Amino acid sequence: MTTDGAPPDEEALRNVRKGLPFLKKDVANNARSPLCHNRLGEAYGVLGQVAEALACFDRAITLTPTYAEVWCNRGRALSMLGRSDEAVQSFVQACELTPNYTEAKDLLIKVCHADGLAIPPITRSWPVPVRSLWQRLFRRGDVTEAQVPDDELSLRALLAETPDDANVLVKLGTLFLAQKRFVESELFSRHALACDPRSLQALLCLVQISSNRNLLPEALQLVAKFNPRPSDERSWATKGLALSLNTSDWSRYADFHSRLIKGSHQPFSGPFPYYLDTPNVVLFEGMSGRTILNYLRREAPPAAQSPPLFAAKARRSRKTLTIGYLSADFRTHAMMVLAGDLFSAHDCSRFRVNAYSLKSPRRNTIARRVRKGFDAVIDLDDCDDKQAARLIADGGVDILVDLMGYTTHARPAILTHRPAPVQVNWLGFPGTMGAPYVDYIIADNIIIAPEYLDDFEDRP
């Protein structure tokens, strides 16, 4: 049985018709079995005999009123008969009997949307003590956006109790945006913004909807009119800068830029101080090299307190040096376009060359060609930072070249454990890392003009 009118295929119909006499016989022999009545009802539903199906479900419920699956099937039958109000009541009953009955919840929402009905609250979406706790927390304002349940029905039930709660409204707006239900997402996000004019997540939902509609100037206007909380200022200004760049509208550029710098003096929540996407590069515009260096010194992952890992490995005298390259981009990537042929060009009589991959790449042509240039390829994707550093140290690496810096998927915390005596920054991040455990940067006079040499922690 379905509520969307999709007919079963012919083979399924033939099988149900063949089994129908046996199901009727089961009901005759087990007249007080709700299971037998439910199975017969489902067969009638598949065959399109909805009235007969409903009679079977009613009989099963009379025998066992707490049979949630039968209540759900009854709701389907009533919906197919156009009796939507009664169908909603049946779906609600199924949900209350089994709070996590996802299928019943989905059907309830679908019927309500199709017929323009209000979705009723489910009084047992959680055990009663938990529900009372949620109500108390919402009244006190102690529930954060991250703690609101994702389930649409539960959110709508909460909204029925607290219709102007911005947390719930934002969560619904975000949920609908992910489901590409843009009209509903916009409705709930605008309502959230009306209830909490400083809700950054509500703003971001509306900006994303406008961007999806190719209305970037409208999105920029939304950001420009927004007054962020101090803790949200960096994210807000970053979004404003991105939209200014994408629309070539420079009217608020200077304001966004100054607010981004101001907001960036707050502690960063992530492991790296920033990423090299276009808006955040602009963060350093107008700063002196010394200011940037001090900033990175403060924000770089601190050096590990334990002894350097390379010191724990006895390094026997040998004719060759081992060079390790650390990257997540041994794959189809601009990095490999630039450097893919370099690895195989090392003098194998003097150097052993290992790749330490931060992400396991797909085995495509470029990845295979690049990997052939190494003596060994070690995947670190499943290792934590210290385990990864230990594997590098165990490989006897003399010079570790980090190709990532602070770019996406970088893991500079590996370097904090000093897995190699010499650690070098090259190519992916053409700036100082501001960290004492990065000894050198490979650069020329174009990358580092002579007057900026003193602004680098890692020496050229």
C-alpha cells in the first residue's frame, strides 16, 4: 500500500492474488489474530481494494489497540480514501505508540502537506520526563541550536509549544534547506530572524537560498543589513567579503574587511588559524609582515611537550638521506600538476623518497603516476597526529617537506611532534607558518622579497 498512487508492478500483483486465498484462510482459522488481519489488509491494499483493507485494519485494532503498525496501515488506507483528518489521527496514534516510528511520521507530514493541514504535536515524541526537561530548558533559554533534535516532526511539536523560539525555527529552516525545500526554509528562516534579529544561522540560510536563485546582490543586501553578535562577527564579515568579491560591489568592502580583522582577534575554534579561501586571505590585507607573524605565532598549534620523535630513533650511518613529502593532495589536484614529476627526479643513489598521504586518494591515472615516483607511500588517513608522526619517524625521515601549510586538509599538528630532524614548508602555503618546529621554507625572491625576510619564522 502506498499513499503516492504508485502502482505495484504486475509480478507483485500476481503474487498477491495467488496468496490472497491463503491469507483469507489464515484469518478464518485465526479470527482473533491481529497479525493475520493486518496481513490480509495489506494484501487488499496492494490490490487496490482499499475499503476491504480498512475493514481488516479496524478489526486488528479492535483486537489489539496498541498495534502501531496497524494504525500506520489504517492511516494509509484512510488517506487513499480521501479521509485525511482520520488518516492524520491514525498516524498520530502510531507515532505515540512507537515514538521512533519514522515511516508513520513521514506519512503524517506528507498527508498534512498535501491537504494543507496543521501537523499536530506528538505527545510522546520522547519519554515524559525528557519532554518535561526540554520544556523547562526552552523556557529558560538553556537549549542551544546544536541540541535541538533534527527530526522534523519533533521540531514541529516543539514549535507548537514555543512558536517564536528562534532555535527551533532555525533548525527547521536548516533542515528544509538541506532537503531543497527552499520555500519552507525561507519561511522559517525569516520567522527566526524576526524572533532573533541577530541569528547568524537564520541569515546564512537566507543567503544560501538567494545564492541558489542567483540573486547574489539580494544576498549581499541581507548580509549588509545584519547586525552580528560579537562572537559571530568574523563569520559574518567573511560571508560579506565573499559576496562583495562575487558581485564586484565594493560599497561595503572596507567595512567588512575592518570587521573581519576585528573579529579575528578572538580565539579561533578550529585547529588552524585560517584557511586559504579567498575571503580569509583578505584578512591580512593591510597588515604588516610582523603583525601577521605574531598573529600566526599565537595561533599555530603549540609544540609537543614530549621529546622529539626523531631523537628516539637511532640513525645509523648511511649513504642516502630519506626525504618525506607530507600532503593530502597526491591525486588529481593543482599541487600534482606543479610537482607531480618532481618526486621521480630525485637522485636515487643519494635519496630515498617517501610519500606520507593525509587522505587516501582514488586510484586514478594521475594518482598512480605520482605514486610511482616514490620509494614508499604511507597512508596516514586513519592515524591521529601523534601516530602519524611516529610512522614518519619510524621511516627514518631526515627531511620532512610539508606541502600543505594551513590549507584545506592540512595537519600541522603532526609537525609539532618533530618526526624529522629537519622540517620544511614548501609550495602549498607560500607564507610563514609562524611555528618553531618548521625550520625552513623553500622560496625564491618572488615568493619572499628581501625586505620581508625578517617576517618569516621558517628560514628561506
